[in-house]
Amino acid sequence: MTTRASFVLSTIHDNESGWGPSASHLPEEYKDIPYAPYSKGEKLGRIADWSAPDNKDNKDMGGRNRQGYRNYKESYQGYGSGAASAFVYQHTEDESSFSVVDNRTGAQKRSVRGTVSAKRPGRNQNQNQKTGQAQRTGFANRGGYNRTGYQKKPQRTRDASVTIGPDWKVVEEFELHRLAKLALPVRQPEDIASYGKLFHYEKSYDRIVSKNEKPLEEISRTRFNVTTSEDPVLQSLMAKNEGTVYATDNILALLMSAPRSAYPWDIIVTREGDNLIFDKRDGGVFDFLSVNENAAEPPVEGGDLNNPTALSYEATDINNNFSAQVLNEEESYDFENPNPFQSSQDTEPLASAGYRYRRFNLGDEEEPLNLIVRTEVDGYSKVGNTDAFVTIKALNEFDSRAPGSGGALDWRQKLDTQRGAIVATEMKNNGSKLARWALQAVLAGCEQLRLGYVSRAHPKENTRHVILGTQVFKPAEFAAQMNLSLQNAWGILKAMVDICLRLPEGKFILIKDPNRPMLRLYSVPQDAFEQDVTTKDESEKAPTHEAEH
């Protein structure tokens, strides 16, 4: 007699009123256990997995064993474990004090250092066993090294650019990464007035190569560095209500490229009636150039000549001297009006500088939002039969082997043959500074951005420098090369202006957090920072300008 196997399907109880088992058909053994609802945050793991290797020490190794496999017993939880613990398996006994007995031969034991085994090891034995394992795997966590064997990067804690007063109040704060998707198309500006005199760029500097370097000369010229509220031309435009927002090109360039900045800075914001005024703080970090600010390992504080402060002073002096040396003072271009900051007390010759006051509309035709900005031009060059305005800046090399060099190539060896690689490295290490230069050139309406490559005559001396070469760019194309969107830059500025226009009348300060990509807007007393003005040197007390040599 043949017996046939039979298969009977179990009864399925459909829950028409919701998701999960029906309450009327729930087995008795599960009625007191709450149902864990479905959530996207729950981890759907394995019910049982005997194939994954078990490693008791994986907690010290980021959830992975020595072969690199993840221990699923530690990484995964049962479904619904976030809502109820009834489905999670828990050890009822403490097994941390047990270890596997080492049953290898004596010859095998001698080939591995530091292995101590016992059925129930004592405290010292257990510590020695862990130390021996760390020596075998190279994961010793001492002497500044992490578990992977690489040296830890030192934590750099920077100080704020200004001391925050006890009576300052935070009005607004926002993270810089949220500004990345903003965009604002802005039309061509309107020129209001122009002042100053420009000198002609000497094209013989375009023929300099690293093999016939030219010494950088120290040239004494008066270069004015006047903030917005002390500019007599802008004061006159404010009195005539020519605009709503007033600033200088270097302040706007800093705000527009704020997401690229790593070092701290601050900008004074003043609301007077309907006007919004952006000012720099005299003597602050804003007046000096940074070096390798965006490098993976920027220069560190120390007593040598390669610390951030010393490099900043050096780079600022190089820029002033370079922009004066490459210009031919025998050929000049005069704007409509003379230099507005020169007084009878200034006896030294003036540096080449042209000031173009321009109006940008940050709104639309129906509701305009006029921005009045003072832009600066460094020189001019002949392009065919026309005069082209030029922004002149200098990149500087201090020591390609020193800490904080950012992996830069040796300019004397590579500048003539691998200039593209050097420019790419500078865009990576000095992204914030180069973005500001490009934006300043765009705001001023310059047709050319000329960069000089200046290096130390000797890496261990920061007082003598040589010019190794020059290069010319179109500002808009240069910005595109470093992935700088002009519409995004205008969108960032518009967002900051909108926030500040909602402020009541008074004085505020916008501070870049020294250690995080965040901006904070503080309300400050009306007399804040006035002490900085009263303590100036007598030669710099003129109410309308501050001379910078």
C-alpha cells in the first residue's frame, strides 16, 4: 500500500483595517507583546546568520574583524527592535571574562609576540593579551597614532577675529553650506563716478621665466585703504539717497565668497534709516592676505617665519610691491576726478589706483534694490587700440618643503613646464583668496586679471623675493576654472542683504566662526570699536582716509 504525502495550506487571516496581524486572530502567546510598526529607520537584518565570523574584539575596530568583515551580530538588529525589545536576543550571562584556550605548539607560540592565554585570565593577563594583539595588528593607539597606523592630525583651534563682548547678543546665525544653491542673475551695473590715476602695465614682465628671475623691489607708494562709512564720495551719495546698500568691492567679495573661507573674519553692519552700510574694522585681519588658508594642512602657529601671521604680512607686502613694480609710471590714464583720499599732508607719491563707483540692482524693475559699491582698478593695459582695466595680484611661494605648503610643486623647477598644475594647486590651497580676487575684478569691470608668481630668494629668508613669471586671465573665465559661480555669489550676497535689511537701526557685526563654517550676526553697542580709531597713530588720524604703504 502506497502512502501519499499531503500538504495543507495554513489559513491566512487578512487584516482589512490596517497593517500587520489581525487582533481577532492573534495567538495567545503574542497578545501581551506590543506590535512593532513599520518604519524606514528600522534595520531589516538576518534572523540567523552562522556564516559571519565572530570576533569579540571587533568593538575596538569599528565593527569589523581583522579580516575586514563586518560582524553582523554587532551591526544588525532584529526587525522592530527600535520599538520593542521583546524581539531582541540578549545574553543572560557575562562572557567577557572568558577566552579561547591556546592549544598550539611551542614553536607556533614563539612566532607570535605577546600572546598570553588562560582559561580564566586575571586582570594583568587580560591586559597583556590586548597589548600583544595591538602589537601584532599594528593598531597601537599611542604616541599620536590611530588604529590604522597613521599619525593623527593635530586639532587646530583658532581664535575669533574679534573679542566678543559680554553685552553682545546673537541676532542671526546660519551655516555656510546652505548658501551653495542660491542664485541671482544681476544685470550690468551703472557707472556713477570715477576717480584717480592709473599707470600702464609693463609687458616686459610677461617674458620673465624662472631661469631669468627678476628681483622684487621694495617700492614706497601710498595706497589708501578706506572703509565705506569714511569714504567722502560714498558719504555724498548717501546724502543724496542714491542707493540703499553701500560697501566696497573687497568687502562684497568676502561676503560673496564666504563659503570658501576657513579663517575667521568680521564685517561691521550699520543700519541708518533706510541705508545699510558694510564696513571693515581698521587693523583687523581683513586688511591682510591669507596664505594656504584652504590647504588640507594649513600653516600652523609657531615661532618660525612660516606661521600664518608672518606669512600674511609677507604676502601683503609682496602684493603691494609687485603691483607697483610691474607698472610704468611714464604712461598714465586719468579718470574724471582726482584721487578722493589724497590730502595736502601726503608727501609720498601715490600708488596706481582708480576708483569706479558703480550701482548694481539686486532687485527687479518694479522693486529695485540699489547697491552702491566702490571698486578699485590697479592699472591698465593696451589691447589693440583700446585701454583695458587690469587687476594685479601676486601669488607667493614660501617653502615647498615646509609644513603648511599644501603639497605645492617647486616653482623654480615646474613653473615653466607645469604651470597648469601649479595654478590648480593654488586654487585648491588658496581658494578663498583667489575667489575674492576674481570677484573684485568682476565688480570693477576689469578685462584682465594679472597674476605674478613671486618666491623667496632663499626659503629660509622672508625679506628678499624674486619674480619667476606672470600670467593673465579673464576674470569671468578664471572664476569658472575654480568652479566659482557668479550667480551663486550674487545670490549669497542678496541673502545676507535681505537679512540685514530686516534689522532695526543700530550697529551689528557679522562674524565668521573661527572653527566652523558658520556666520553669526551680533547686535553691539553703538560705541563699539571706536577705541580702535582713537588709538591710531597721528599720521593716520585723517577723518577720510587711512594710508597703507
